[in-house]
Amino acid sequence: MEIDFKHQQAAHCENGVVANLMNYNGFNISEPMVFGIGSGLLFSYIPFLKVNYAPVVSYRALPGIIFKRFAKRVGIKIKKEKFRSAQTAKARLDENLERNNPVGLQVGVFNLPYFPDEYRFHFNGHNLVVYGKKDGRYLISDPVMETTTSLSEKELEKVRFAKGAFAPKGHIYYPIDFPKKLDLENAILKGIKHTCRDMLAPVPIVGVKGMRTIAKLIRKWPKSKGTKTANHYLGQIVRMQEEIGTGGGGFRYIYAAFLQESGKLLGNDKLLERSKEMTLIGDQWRDFAVEASRIYKNRSNTNPSEQYHEVASQLEALANREEVFFKQLKKSI
């Protein structure tokens, strides 16, 4: 039981799953287009939710939201299910494979045996495609991997029912109905407006205001939390930025590609200009990650009392730049 499914590597798992499922069903949609229409770009600080014993900092919408928004805006219908029973979840998966229907799954990454050890930690927002079953093993198209792989029944069950924050509960999803033609033009405009609204939201834990909140906390952490915890929290920000689902810098590059593709499709030169600016913002995020990593790895030559103030200032500069950017982007459409 093996579906003729084309595996294409992507920068981010959910975007890649959606793009690959759309391509399987006859629609040539790029990863950046999925991400932009789905309003995946975000910044949020969730102090009451802990991952790896540190507050969550997210650079993207919650798992599953990108596909939901994308589907609604381009006019497709999707089927989503979660399960209490692993047996029922397995049966539903097998039913789809027997109907030659590849499906997306949300899983935990800690027990994925094909992931390098340094990437296997407790994060349950990963996405992959199952496109068949052979010799008792499920055939896996994980968009962040270069090639396809496989998992045993027990291995797949373990990651589908991983425990902790954002527990997937066997989450399965796939498109079930399509329009004759995707309305990309209107979908692009809706996606951009939503992202601008999120990033400019008057909420202290979301968008550019959330970035400023984190910057203030970074300055306080060494005294209020102690050096060890402060380093751990700072390391969490970088890990969420650069390792979990592409992160802050990488997502900016994907969004820049979306704006470039959209500018050409809509004949909007202002979007092409915004694309170049977003690429430079992505570079600035990477610079922030490098400086922050030097601190928590104890490789910085700066006076310890000044280190946290410097990276906090970098983050504040990013907040200021993104505030200007998203105000300009809003006017561009």
C-alpha cells in the first residue's frame, strides 16, 4: 500500500505538509504562499505555558492554524480529527491509505528516531505526511527532511500520542473538497491584512508589543531569576527562533518570499519592495540569535552585566523596525 506521492523538502513542517498535499491533489502551491495566505507569521510570549521549563516564545501561529486559514481563504474544505483511542486513530489512518489518500499528522518530535539527537526535545507541534504502509511500517514524508523515511506502528503511535503541551491526540487532517480554481488574489490580501493586524495588536504579549515585553524581561532576568535560569530562558528564545519550526529569522525569509511571489502575481511593486525589507529584517533576527547564543554559551567577551542589556536593545530595535514595516505593508495593499 504505497501512494504515488511526491516528497518535496520545505523550510517549515506545516507549510510543507500543506503544499505537498495540495500538489498531490493537482494544485501547484508554494510553501511561502501557504505560509502567507495562512497568516503564519507571528510573535507571541506565553508566560503561563512552559516548554522545557521555560516560558513559550512563538514566532508562528499555533499548530494547525495555518492550514485552517489557508483552506478557508482559498476555498477548500479539510477534515480534521483527534482521538482518545490509539486503535481508533490507527484505523482511521489505515482507512485513508487504503483509499489512496495521503494525510497530515501532528506529532511530537522527541521520539522521532530519524531526527538528530540535538533536535529531539519535547515539542508536540511537528507535522508530517503518511503516504503508505509497507512491510508493517508507515511511509513518512517529513517536509523538513531531505528524503522520505518510515516508522513502525509502535513508533508512529508513540509520536501521535505524545504527552505535554499541545498534545496531538492522534491529530489527523487532509483536504476533502476543492474549488475548480483557487482564489489566490483575495486570499493573499486577507492573509496580509491578518498578519498586519496580529503584529500591530495592542496586546503586551503579541506582535511588536510582545517583543518589547520580552526585551524588558531580558534586562531583569539575571537579577530576578539568577544567571543559570536567565541563560536557560534566553536559550529558549533562541531555540524557539532558530530550531523549532524554522523560527523567527527563517519565518521572515519565508514571508519575504511570499511577498515577492504575491507582488508578481498581483502586479504590486510595493510588495516587492516590502519583500526586500523583510529579508533584511530576517538578517537582523539572525544577528540577535548569534549574540544571544554567545551569552548562554558563555562565549561573549562583553561584561556580563552589559550582555543582557545589549541583546534586549537588539530586540527593541527589531520591534521598532517591524512596527514600521507592518504599518507600511498595510498601506501597500
